Amino acid sequence: MIGEAQPWLDYRLRGYARGANPGKHASDRQGSGGAFRGLVPFWQNPDAGRLDIRRSLMDPGQMPMVRQTDQASTLSLVVAVDLTASMTAGGERAGGERAGRRAAHAIAEAAARSALRAGDKFGLIGFDQGVRAEVSLAPTRARGAVNAALAALLAAPDSAGEALGLGQLAEALPRTRCLVLLISDFAMPVPLVEAAMTALHRHDVAPIHLLGDGPAREGREGARLGARLGARLGLARVRDAEGGTARLVLLRPALDRAWRAGLARHHQALAAVFGRAGRDAFSTGATPDLVALSDHLLAV
């Protein structure tokens, strides 16, 4: 439930906002309340209220000059959340049951509260193997609809399988440029992430990388992300956090090192994809630091 006394999240769009209504974000629309754009002859913008008397008198041809400013506009802030099972793996060591989902909900709730306060629209998209309609909300300023969507996000069951719905986000988003907070553990093939980021080029996508605070989480390049290592030596039951299947593995230092090396390569590849798309990922554990996230979102 959105409340005034709860934490806020500050954010800034990379580029111009396209909202039709006056707001708090820089846009390329001519209007009032924004940054000074320059001076133009009166005949180009016949607005007597913006007449610059001093500059008009200084003009050699005595041409009346008018000040032009950009209109600050609203935007749509959309939170897209990975609902696959790997987001809740290792919960007993990473902040309790379903810690990843609760972390995503905390970020989404703060984003919704801040968007509505600023007059912006808030939207939500849950995805696993596809886009989950029951955990999705088109951008709106309706507080009741936002509260219902946030409750659905927290209550939605985890889904086995891969997060193929990431590739469908571009179709689910409005055509107007949005700020998208993409929350996932990115336990998926890097080519899938790269294809999705390419499809989302119309929008400003800020990846939020949820990292487990407990067992090592590996990518497909080495072992599956979300594998639970448990003991470092001997037989251990390793569970595929996405598919739910389990198998016995003989754990040994060499295998542990190989898994960790695979994880490092996976993270490096993700960082390269996000960097090319325009924003570095913000990494967080089970308890998101909203102040640090705000600083990250403002640094554009």
C-alpha cells in the first residue's frame, strides 16, 4: 500500500520526456517552466508575454525578440520484474523466503509512490516465459489500480522455466518513450538479454541486477545461475532454480572455481550489453538501498 511516510525514489530520464502534460522532466516541447532555449524574432513566436525588451532594443534592426523556453513534461515510469523461480533461490541465506521478490516489490512500491507524487504515470510488467497479464498494469495515475498491481506482484507465484518474456517487453510497453526499471537476476543467456535491450531502444532502460547474498549463482556458460552449492566438498544436491530439477554433484575446489569463473564471465558480458544500451546496471542484494539507487538513476 502506497503511503506518504514510506521511502521515495528519485529518477531522471536519459534524453527528453515526451509527456503531453507539464511536469518535472526536461523535454523538447516549447512552453514554460523549463530550460531557456534562446531568443527568436517576434514573428516566429508572437507571444507578447515573453518579449525581451532589453535584447530587442540592442538588436541593430530594432527587431522585437521573444524568449523561448522548453516545457518541463511528465513521463511514464514502468517497472518490469522477472517472476522466474531463480529470483527466489537461496532465500534462507539471502534475507528469508522469496527475498528477491520482496526486494523487487520494495523498489516497485517506492517507484510508484514517487511517480504519482511527481504527476508521472506508473506502470508494471511481470514476466517469466511470457508477459504475465495478471501482474501487469498500463501506465496510469490511478492510485487504486497501482496498489492492486503492487499487491499482485507480491502475491504472484514463482514460475519455472526461462525468462523468455524479457523479449516481449518492447511490445508490452507504450510507444511513447518511458523510463523502464528492469529488475532481474539476469540468470539467462546473454544473447537473450542483448536482443531484448536492442528491441527496447526506444525507451530508457535502467537494469537493476538482484544478486543473491548467499550461495554462488552461476550462468549457463559454466553452470546454471541459481545452483545451490551448500558444502564445498563432497556430494551435494544441486537444484536448477529455473526448472526446479535437481541432481547430485561431487563438489570439489576445482569445480567451485570453474563455476565462479563462469559467473564472472557472465557478469562481464552483461555489463558490456548494458553499457552499450546506455545505462550501467545497479546491483543490489535482498535489501535494496533506495538512496543509492536514486543516486544511480539521477547520474545520467
